[in-house]
Amino acid sequence: MPIRPVLRMGDPFLLQQTEAVSDFSENFLAPILADMFDTMAHLNGAGLAAPQIGLPWQIVIFGVTDNPRYPDVEPVPTTVLINPRIEIIDDAPIYGWEGCLSVPGMRGKVPRPSKIRYSGLDTKGEPFDRVAEGFHARVVQHEVDHLNGVLYPMRMDDLSEFGFIEELQAAQRLN
Ligand code: NI
């Protein structure tokens, strides 16, 4: 299946609201998910949202196991999450470094609620929900933001903590 080009920040499509999925047929979902997983794996992403490859649907995927872009984070289960909702359990913000395939080469320190419950539908249209904290909660919030036209720099409150990965690494700031 093809690796798709990832839209980059500045493309107005990334600022749009997305539409709920109502078609759970194999014909509709399987090609979309295959392209999303292939694109995410090719770029070593921790997650990907459908609008990043130009699709207007409420579909996100994520998962982190032995990812060279995120060597020091706890594993996140590989997940397809459709028509998601997030409920904040603990809104005390935690700051953590984020990257995005739509903002290549950069990282920023983003405040996010530390603990959430997320719910949505799986690939069969079956509902599920999970409680998440730490990096898992951060990844889910980042991906679901994409479905609402929000990129992580729009969540930052201190742009002095935004920069290129190489420079941040050289300064040993990515901790
Ligand atoms: Ni992203």
C-alpha cells in the first residue's frame, strides 16, 4: 500500500474540522488504515490523524514500541481510534516535548492534562474506552487535536521551548 505525502503546517486543510465516520465497511476503512499505518511507520511517527494525509475523517492511529524517534518513552498500544471523545480526569497540566509529522524537524514543550479517559469506535464500529496517563495520554490528545484543526504549537504557552530537534539535542534540552 502506498506511503502518502503528509501535509505540513501552513496547509489550511490541517485547520479544518473533520467528519464522523459512519461507514465501517472493509472497502471504505481498510485502504485508509493501510495507508495511514504505512505512512506512520515509514516516518517513525508515534501517531497519525487522517487529515494529515488529506482525508476529512475522524480517524487517528497511534502506537509506540521501539520507535527511534521516541527512544525514552513508555510503550503505547497500537490503536485505531474512530470518532473519538476525550474526558479529562486530571486537568493539572504536565509539560512534555512533542513532535509532529506535519511539523517536521521540530519539537515543542506542550502543556496537557495529565490523565484522560478516551473513547471511540474500533475498526468494526465497536465502542471502547481506556484511561491513559503519561506519554499515552499526550499522544492521544495530540492526535485528537488534529481532528479539530489544532496543531501542537497552537497549544504551547512558551515559544522559547519550540525549536529544531538538532539544536535542542545539541543543547541537551530534550528531556
Ligand atoms: Ni501531529
